[in-house]
Amino acid sequence: MPVPLFLAACLLAGCAGLGPSQAPGAAGSSSPGIPSPAEAALPGAPKASPPTGEEEAIRAALQKLKKPDRADYHINPTDLVTVTVFQQPELERKLRVSQNGTVSLPLIGNVKIGGMTLDQAEALVADKYKEFVVSPQVTLFISEYAQRKIYVLGEVKAPGSFDLPVESQLTVLEAVTMAGGFTNIAAPDRTKVVRMRDGESQSITIEVSAITKRGEKHKDIPLEPNDVIFVPQSYF
């Protein structure tokens, strides 16, 4: 049956009133309850959920892993340092600071830089090279920091930072034991290891019951310097 002309005109007028953002399924429309980017910028738009206590604790621990400021850092024994002299490539050395704070450099021998800032150490080395090089410009930076720490946080009895042994491996459960063990409200099977790789954080979930009850020892992974172990609270 033909559609009456006046009804067809009404239908066309109604469709024309729908803009692209109002048409169902149009690009840029939001799912129910989820604001679009434009809507999110409006006053009174829903805000992102605040970080949970778990996220805050992990974030705080990761903040500790940032490299110290150059002006504040003091050279430690076993730091790996790189020393360069401008336009003197034969004098470049990468070496480990000895336990008494010295490094052995070409032409000038042992130089005690332990306890100094990088700027102070550069000035000292440059002064010693003046005997051999005209206006030496020395640059010194830390290639590898001596500090080998892991952090155990959350529902353990004595949270904090702990030294990672050089001579042997330390596993997740061993680190938790060093931190006094799990508290009564811990959720061991949701234990996380947060590890920095190439500037990005990776999260590894450790199912503790698989290790302790099912004997799956391979899941008790060895820790790396600056790993953060976080034990969350159990849900009630």
C-alpha cells in the first residue's frame, strides 16, 4: 500500500532532525554510562576512579626506584662508573669502585672518589689530569648502582626494603619470610611481584598455595634488584 505523501514527509523530517552524534551506533557515541572524551571534559562529568590502596602502595614503592638526582648522589663502593675525558678516548674507562672508594685510572693511578658527588669526582679527576692533558674536560656517570634492594609491602608483619644477596638467589617466599611472614588478613595467592623492565613495570602474580601445598617450587621465582613484592589484603 503506497505511503501517503504527508506521512512520508513527516518521516523524512524526523530523520533529518537526527545529527550524526544522535543516530544509534554513530561513531563518537558513548556506551551507556561511559562518557565520551568530549563529555568527560565537561564540568560535572564523571571522574576516573581514585587509585586503590594496593595501587598507591605499589606506586609509592616504584617511586623509590627512580635514579637519584645527580647533584645529591654520593658515589658508593661497588658502583660501576664510566669516566671519559673529552677528545681523549684512550683514557675512557668503565670500572667498579673498590671497597675503599678508589678507582684506578690511566696515567694518574688510584683516585679516591667514594663518598663524593659526581661533580666533585669530576673536578678531582680533571685536576689530576691537568699534568697530562691541556684543560681536561672529565665526565663521570654511574653505569650501575651498587644498591641491590627488594621491597616487601602490604600484608606482611615487617614491611620494608631488604638487601638482595650477591652470592645467592632470593625467592619470593624467602623475601616474605624476611619481612616477618604474612599477616592474618593477607591474601597470599594474590601476591604480586612488580618488576621494572625497560622503563615499564611488569606485574607477576604468585600463587603461594601452589608452592606450599602442591609443591610447585618453580613458581617461587628468584627476585631481581629493585623488585617490589606486594601482598594484598584478603576480601571479607
